[in-house]
Amino acid sequence: MADGELLTAELIIEYPFSRTTGPVIGAFFTALREGFIVGIKASDGRVLVPPFEYDPITSESLTEMVEVGDAGEVVTWAWVNDPLEGQPFDRPFAFALIKLDGADTPMLHAVDVADESAMSTGMRVQARWRAEREGHINDIECFAPVDGGAS
């Protein structure tokens, strides 16, 4: 090498890493892809939806998956007048905590109704599934009122 000549070598720094969803969330996403919903049985017998890996009270590992219904009751809700980019709809809709049939805890999702007057606490809603699912919470397009609405 001549004086003053710069020696160079290509260096690529990378961190090849794949993250898995694990057995609990993986089972939840797999069920969604297949068109049904699962929760997990807590140490006190409650069914938690979405499922947790650990009991929120005892910190015990949880493993007993339980299928729940894809319909349930609105526990509480909030109206979205001006949806933001990335939200489920580009028009007004509701976000609601929905306690699915067979679950003891509610899960958050969008509810598709014509206007705010169509929403109420206690109303019955049913999941509207996407035709093509990939194992994601958005496999449930939204929830929609069940005929009759209130439980």
C-alpha cells in the first residue's frame, strides 16, 4: 500500500431478529384468522379477552385457552365525530368496550352505526369479519348492532 492510500472495507451492521407472538397471543391471532375469538382462563376462573400471558392478580402463567362468542354487550362507549387517519372508518363511529359472550372482561373495538343516537350501553353487537383474514385484530372489521340492539 502506498503512503497516503486509504484502506477501506465494506462493513454491514445488521441485527437479524424475528419476534414471535408467543403461544397466547399467537393462539388469539390464529383464532382471528380462522374466524373465531379466544380468551384465556385466569386462576380464579374468569375468562380474559383478549388473552393475557400472566394472571393480572396472581402473576401466574396462564395457558388454558377458551373460545368465546363473537357477539356481546357494549359496556361503555365513546363517539368519534372526526376520525383520524388509521382509525377503522373515515366517517363518524364509536369505540366501545365489548364484553363478549363467555368472557368476563371487555375488549375494545369499533362499532359501526349510522349515528350517535344508535349507540347505547347494554346494546348487543356482533363481530363483522373481513372476507380475507391474516391473523390480526383488524380481521374483525368492526362490530355492528344485533337486531333489537339492547340485551
